[in-house]
Amino acid sequence: MTIVGIRCDAGARTGVGHLVRCVALAEELVARGVVVVFLSDLGGVAWAESQLTQRGLPWRPPPADPAALVATADELELDALVVDSYTLPPEHSAAVRATGRPVLAIVDGDFRGQTADIYVDQNLDSAIDVPGALGLAGLDYALFRSSVRSLRPAAPPVHTDARTPKVVAFFGGTDAYRAAPEIAVRLAQTGARFDATIIGADESLRDELHAVVPAEGQRFDIIAPTDDLPKLLAEADLAVSASGTSTWELLCLGLPAALVWVVDNQILGYDRTIARGYGAGLGRLGHLGVDAVDTLERLLTDAAARTELAQRAWSAVDGRGVERVADALLAKAASPR
């Protein structure tokens, strides 16, 4: 029996992107008979905790230092460790590798000092060249949860003007930078008709969203974070979100997307996605103006434009990245250094 530990965190400021893609990998590993244990600080975010508990994935608080991580690896009899963190000191993964256990590091361009036997960078046009390590780079290795993969259409959707466009706006499990109210305002300013579901990550955000007044022909449905988000997206005509891990899920679903960037580490992915025509760019959150409103209006009123985006998005991924990453990890675990 193979046992894999996953070291990742989530939180109100950290967000849930690291956890979501690790859950995707965990699902695939468990389906293959692997035992997976999360070593995670989930920041008290109930939605994050539910992603593990509802899947029966055990988790415990993260070890405080490299020695404690090695002790935990020994206690759990780990065969391999997955690391996905912007803040974990690199000494932690180095200590585990020193025991002979393989380490897989999920990164976003910058390795942040992590050393590993396998690096995974699922970002568009990424590249990895580390002597002695296996690099899995690009959208072929994008990690999608089963709830997303199961909803991937057999062909790219074709949009029509036959119904009021359905919009879903979401900004991670915490919306730490309070994007949802600003996007709701910009949607209302388009004057175009729509039926929008907007995720309010907490009660104060939902209060702000309820205060946004829709124009005639517009409707807002303000809801709390939900595990039904993939289903809502699969039924939508347009998504509005922040550039990041969730962007690749939108591509998998063939869903036209209008994207913003919020923090600096999203800029590169945002620019590449827009340049390839896989999404429509609204700009930087907090600085959205008339151009963003015009872009949203075009997407809401031009079914052909949405169809073109959908075709490009759907063709960018095949949804099987998690299988490829699991193959590589288990092969390495079976023949450690």
C-alpha cells in the first residue's frame, strides 16, 4: 500500500487555490488505492475543511519544523510527499528528501527555494528545466477535481441569443480582496440583461452585494460558497473570476470567462491567457473602468463572441492532467532514490 502526504495550507488571505488542486490530485490517488493524508493549516475556513471531510480525506495540523515533518513522515510511513505552498520554508522539503522519500512540488513559476524530485507547474506556457528532476509543465498537467472533469462537455458549447445570459461570478473560497461587489457594480453598469449568480464569501460581502441595484432586465442571486459551483458553471453562459487556478477549470468546461487580476503573482497567467484568446481581460481589480464595462457588455450581448471564447478555451485542455501527475508520482514512489 502506498501512502502519500500532502503539505498545503488555506486561509482567509492565503485563499484556497493550493488546497483545491491538491484535493484534485488526492482524488485521483485515492481512486488508485493510495492512502492520502493532508498536513494542513486550513485557517479556520469552513469551506476548506469541508473539501477534505466530505471526501473522507484525513488531515492533521502541519508539523512546525523540518524535524517534525520528518518525524511525521516516519510515523505515517509516507512513501512520498506533495508540497504546494508559497510560504513553507524550503528546509522542510529538503529534510524529507534527505530521508530518501521523493517529493513532488506544485509551483507557479517561482520555485520559492523548494527542492523536489518532480516539479509540476500547471500554468499556461510554463517551462521547467531542473537537472536531475522531472518537470511537468503546462496545461497538460492542470489538476482538475472530479466534480469539474465529470462536467466537461464532449464538444465546445455553441452559444445563442435564445435566452437571457446566465452569469456566474466567483473569487475563490474567501474573496480576500473583496472583488465580488465591484464586479456586480460593473455588471449592472452594462445595462445588458443577465441572470447572475454571485458568490459572496462571507456575510459582509453578501450584504454589500445585496446593496447593488440591478438595471431593468438584470437579476442578481447572491449565495454563499457552495460545492455546487462546478454545476453552476457548467450551466452558465459567462463566468467572471480572478486569474488563477480556477481559470484552468473554466477552460476545461469550455466556459467563456471575463478575468481580472488581483495580486502580482496572477499577472503572468492573466497576460498569457488573454494573449492566447482563452479569456477576455477586464484588468486589475480596483482599477476597472469603462473598458471593463464595455467588455462585459459585449460578452453579454454577443453570442458569437462567447462561442469563439468557448471553442478556444475547451481546446486548450483535455482534463487529464491529474492522471499524468499521479502516474509520475506513483512511478517515483515505486522506485525512490
